[in-house]
Amino acid sequence: MNNKLVLTINKRYVNPMNDLTYAYEITQGDLTVVIAEDELNTVRRGGNTEIIDNSKVVKMMPRGTFYLANKIGDGDNFVSVYSGDVLKEHMNNELYIKRRIEGKRDIFKKLHGHLLDENSRRVLLLHGLRRTGKTVMILQMIEQLIAEGKATADEICLMTVNSETVTMIDIYRILDEQQSRKVKYTFIDEITKVNDVLTSSQFIHDEFGGYKEKILLTGTSSLAISMLRMKSLATRCEYIPMPPVGYNEHCRLVGNIGFLEYIRHGGIFTGDFVGFENMKGYVYTSIVENISDTLLKNRVPSRLGATKEEIETIVSKVIYNTLTNITKKIINKELNTKIVAKKNLDSESNRKLEEMVNKSINISSNIKIDNNQLREVMKALSDMDVVVEVKNMTIHDGHMITRFPGLVYAFCEQFLQAGSLQQIFGYTDEESEVIEEGYRSVLEGLIIESAIASEMLSVYTDSTKHLVRTFNNNYKVEVDLAVSSVYEVPPPSWDIDVDGRFPRYREINMIEIKRRGVYTPLQVRWLVDNLTGKYTQAYNKANRIVLYMGQTEKRWIDQEVIDMKIEDEGIEVRDRGEIVRLGYDEKVKFIYYLNIEEFLLNPHYFLFQGGLEKITREVGKNTLEF
């Protein structure tokens, strides 16, 4: 029996994305499809195929004549297209209903505005890691457009790419057919599965993007979306990053929880960070495999290796080395100095710790990473929004923080669950409760700092009026966050100048972040320092704030703070001038203590909308003695 596949080439079209190659219209029995040249070559190499070439070159691909293609050799659709009644049915399917959330993410308003902007023809790129709500938000947007009367279901097209055999030729044909139906809005999900998306996607803007049709692209591979913005759609797109799910959004969309509970799984909508194995699976599929597949599929030159295994090994090593360094920081800060004194994390303990990490992720400890590889991975993680740099007010270099607190918590917690720390330090079961409580306390403190910094960066991502930085004066003075603003129009209390113009008004908030819920003088050590005062004196207003787990209040500087500063500077004589000269900023009269959860539910209100002045609870009085 002869099972040979017989294909007839009817026409050759000049590839609209690359005029040096062709697209081929091919007939197999009753089925007619158009495929790219590399796909045809793959079929040829497969053998047991007879190809009859009756083609003539056609310079222009005809418009409005192509339909959804099937794979050569079978009948499975590899792009799902929903419009009209099919779209309505899809919106009501059980899977979407289960994923539906009542509220909308903060970025929804911005995306909605771009879709309705009649003065822009740019393609919209929605960027974000898995489990941050991209697909659900697209479906919500479709519901919104229909509800507002901006489009009917027949005027909206939702496409989902289901296979990596899809090429931009296929996308071209479908868009062409949809345009003939006068579709107003097209949403393409999983666009990064298309195997030539980075080099051939400009036609989406040039051929189809316009004032009458808006097109949005998104996909699971956040790195490919980020690279798409810098390559073929560099000047043709509007880039819309979807940040990790912050505390505010989690409480509003999922349900109110405490901030300490949030950091255990924060950043995504699912429980993928609950437990080390779940976290490891998410890291692989969302980050490690994301990077390797993007580099290999799009033939991006890389120092990380030539194979999937090589690239994934290096990427995993960098990620877990970074997380291990956080664990070491916790150990050196808490265990060595406070609990298991003289049991330092020496070279042998350090080796054991790294061995345990390598064993848990199945990577050889012999693999070394050079600086070029490290920089390449960190850049990819930054492009994917896994990490972000918090810049420093005083020097050029900032520091990187992770945007997914649940990832860090799951990794560091597993050392306790597996008994790894006890193996390294050899502490007894009787000591374990105290040691592990201290370890978790420091872990939570470090994560709280990065989680709040990440949330502030999300709040002011697009702001040209606000800056989120850290303040580190060569390690002499360290303040966790400095959030500043420049108002063109000042608050109502400011008077108009004699010439009718407003003065330029600058405001800064110096913020310390603490895990504890009670007041101690050391919490304000750097906020009342003279070096901090020198950097803030250029601002019209400088607020000092402590974010902590206690209640919101305005606390006047008391004698305890002065005594702490005297002891800190080693001053023997309580002379006012001497205290000021050696480090105390006497202009600071009080500190705002804000509950972390209350603050994060509306940070802009407290920082720049007068919320601090409305705090009614006060502690202490303005009576200081030197």
C-alpha cells in the first residue's frame, strides 16, 4: 500500500516579511494551504512525499482570499480564531469562568486608553510573566469593549497560537481575512510561539495596524515580547508591562490577607510559590525554559551555550546562586552574630550550603559562570521583569531586587524544612526553635523591603513626576527608600508669585522599612542623621517615615532618640552643638510611623496627597533636652 503524501504547488508568493524568500500555495487532496519556504523544505526532507510544482511567481499576495490553514499531513488547527458567535461561546466556556476575577488589574485602565486612542496606530505589546493575568485581562477587555458599544463580537477577533509550527505567513493570512470583515480589534495571544516572530512581525503594523483597527500582542514568553519591542516592532509598538501582582491588587482582586501572608506566595495569582517543588517548577517553565527557548528558536547569539541543556544549566545556576546569596546574608546577619556565635559560615559551611542547593536543582557544582554569562542572564531577568534595579540617590550604582517575594520565601524556607541549616551548624533540637524563628524573622524583613520597593516602582512606573530610589552614602548612612516628586502645580496651600506663576515645588519622603511592629529608637537612626539632612535640604519638604507592622501614628522625637545618637557617635559631653556637628539633624522634629498594610493600600495618598497631615494619633511632645 502506497502512503506517499502528494502535494501540488500552485503558486509562489513573494514573502511579505522577507522578499528574498517565498510562500507557497499547496494543495493536498481537497485541502489548500499557504506555507512558508522553510516549512516546505522540512516536508521535502521528511521523505515519502511527492511534490508536483506547477507554480508561477505572484508578486503580491492576494488580499481577503485566505482562510485558517491546517498542518500539512493532518487536519489539526494550529491557530484558534474566535469572532462573532464563536467568540461569545468562548467567553462563556467553563475554563474562562473558573479563571474570571471580578475586579481588574491596575494596568487595565492604561490598556483600555491605548485601545481607544484614535490618534495612534501602534501595535500594543502586553508584557508579563505567567500567572500575572494577561489572558484574563484580554477577555475582560473584550467584554468591556462590547459593553461600551465600541465594537460588536463580529468586529473583534481573538487569536490563540497553539503550535510552534506557525509562521508569520499564517498570521498574515488570518489578519488579511479578518480585515476584509472590517474587524476593529484583534488580540493575538501566545504570539511568541510563532517561530519567526522576532524577525518578521513588522508587517503587523505596516500592513494592518491603523486608525481603524487596533492590534494587541502578548505571549507566555515574556523575554520574546521584550525582545520584540527592541527588534522588528521597535518604533511600531506601545509597550505595556504588566508588573507582578502587588499587595494592593492581591487584596482587591483575591481577598484581604496580611502582608506577611502575602510575601509567602506574592507576585502571581496562583499558589505556584507555595512549597519548594512548586516554586522550582514555576522557575523552570516561566523563567529558565522561557530564556532557552527564546534564544534557540530565534537564533539569538548567546554566551550561555549552543544547546537547550547548556543554556538552562547556566540560567538555573545564576538564579539559584542569587537566591543562595540571600540565604547567606540571612545566616551572616542573624545566626552568626545573634544565636550561634562562633559558628561562622566558613569556607567549609559555605561549600556544604552550595552543595545542597546544587543537589536540590540537579546541577553540578563544578560548573563555573563567567562575568559575561552573569551579565547576560541578569539582563534577561531584568527584561522579563523578574528583577529590577533600585537606583541610588548618591552614587550611580543601585542594587537589584526580585519582584516576586514568594519565590525568595519558598527558596529560603526550604533550608529549614529540609533541615539543611541544622546539618551545617549542628545546633541541637532544643536550639532549633529559637534559631529558626530568628532566621524567618530576618528572611521576612529582607523580603518586606524588596516587596515594598517593587510595589513603589510599580505605582510610579510611568511617572515623570516621581522617582523611587534608595539612599546609601557609601555605607555611612543607609535609608531603604527615597520617593521624591516635582510638582508643576503645587498644593493649594502655596501662594501665587507676584508675577502670577507658581513656584517650583519639590518633595521627598525618606522611608525606613521594618519587620517589627513596635517602636525602637534605632529604627530612626539614619532618618535623623545629618548626612540625610544634607541631601534633603534641596527639597521644599522632606518627610521621614517608618513603615512597620504597628499602628499608624505621628511620633515626636524623644529623649531616647537623642541618647541613642549620643551613644552611637561616642559623645561624652551632652553639648547641643557637638551632637549636631557629629550627626544629628536638629530640623527633624517628628517621624511618621505608618502601618505597612494600611500604607500599601493607598501609598500615593500618604506620600503626595496630604495623608500624612491627616494622621490624628500622636505620641510624645516636642520637648527635647540635650
